[in-house]
Amino acid sequence: MRYRENREQTAELLRMVLPLMSRHAAGFHPLSYAVWYEYVSGTNQPLKSAIDAQTAKGRKLDDNDIQELFDRHVAMRDIESSMRLRAQIQKVVEEVTEATSQANDEVGRYNDGLSVYQDRLQRDASREAIAELVHGLMGDTTKVLGTTGGLQQNLQHSAQEVQRLRSELEAAAGQAQIDPLTGLLNRRGLEQQVSGMHPRGLPTGAMLSVEVRHFNQLIDNYGNVLGDRVLAAVAAQLLSLTTGKGTLPARDRSGYFLLWLPAATPASANAVAERIRSSVASCRIRHGDGGSSVESIEVAIGVADVAEGETLGTALARAADAPRS
């Protein structure tokens, strides 16, 4: 877990964050809050240094600045954390392999010793010889039991350590793949999920690129708060309309979304696009205080039909260039 502050500590950080957010031009959205939270908590020194450098001369940070800071110093930190955890898991695996190899060597020497004892017993079965053999055998047995017992303890400890690291790795990977504003996958998350499901190339299907029309103008007219609500509403419609197996919606950037539809035909992909357009257009977004509202949201959707074996990168590029209607 990245954040370890208790309730009282987070309340104090909230009190510090809000005045900082209000001094800048970026919206009061989760992305902005995450950046300033890490700034005031002191847990992300590279982020703090970057913000201090950009604001040293009174410059106000806008949404593009916040997005860049988040991508570079928050999301990227999750990737670096994933790499560190993977390296730690690899180290545990190597230690177990080495311990197992040593135990195998010890067991091999014990087996060889048994053969030697057997030969000596066949040559000399006197009481003195037998007593000496038993004494040596007991010593060797005690030694090999100690080695294998230690291996068992090491394996148990290593299994617990790997489980702990895997849980941290899954958490870090999840944070790096999720868009904090909408809860959808981000582009990186979509790429990782689809590539994981189809490592040898895509099946037939469709990739949709969904753009909120005039999004920048909407921000200018209504402000960032309503803009964020518009994005959240579009995301909710994508989730509600795309429940097929393997279907993945994601937020690409700003007012752009992506939608992967495996097994979709050109006709069914266009039908999904039309349902999205109609559903989004019926949304009404209002300020919580009853003030300004967006009475209609329009989206333009490009549909790229995907051929079997096509790479994900090609499909995404064609979806971005597809004519939008």
C-alpha cells in the first residue's frame, strides 16, 4: 500500500492540500489531489522538487502540468516500484535455488557415505567396526537432517516472502494501470491487459476511439469540475454498455477514450458505437450547487476493424486515425 497515513494524518494533509490546489489553474480532480497530496506528505521528493522548480517564479500549474507531473513522478514511480519488486522476487528465487542445490549436494554425499559404510560392513563385521560405523552414520544423518530441515524452513520463509512481494507487485501494477479520475484502465493498462490476453496477436474484433466533442471548449465554458463530471459520465456509459467477455474500455488522454471489442464484426462494432453515442447524448451533467449544467454531451467515435493476428499497436494507431462520426 502506497499511503500509510492514518485518518487523523490524512485529515491534516487534506487541510494543507486544498489551499495549494486553489492557488493554481488545474481542476479540483483526483489527479490534481494525488499530486498535491504526495507533495505535502513529503513521500515523493522528486515530485516536490519538480513542482518547486515550476512554481518558483509564481507560475500557476494547469491541467496539462498536473497530468505531466502525475505521469512522470506518480505513475512512473509505480512502474519503478514494480521493477524493484520483480527484482526482489527474482533474488528470493535465486536464494531458494542455491539452498536447494546445497541440500541436494549434501544428500548426494550422504548417499555416497552409505555405500562406503556398506562396503566396510561387508569387509569387517566385528563389534568394534560396527560401533564405529554406527557412530559415523549417526553423525552423517544428523548433519543431513540439519541441512534438509534448514531448507524446509527457508522454503517456508521464502514462500511467505514471495506472497508478500507478489501482493505489493499486484497493488503497484494496479495503481499504474488505472486512471484515477474515471476508474477505467489507462492506455498503459489497456495495452498490458490486451497483450496479456492475446500475446500472439489480436483475434478478429474492433478497436474504438471515443472523443468527447469540443471538450476544451466545454472546459472553457463550464470549468474543470463539470469537465471532470463529463468524463466520469462517459466512462460510466462505456462500462454499462460494454459487458461482453474480454471487452475493455479505457481512458486514453484528456477527452479521449478507447474500447476494445474482441470478436466484434463491423456491423456489431458500429451498433455499439451508436449505442454509446445515444446513451452519452442523454446524459445531463449539473453542478452540485444547482448552478451551470451541460445539457448534452456529444462524442465522435472512430471504428477500426481488427484482423486476426494484427498487433495491438497497429490497431490503436488505426483507431486513432479512423474517421469519426
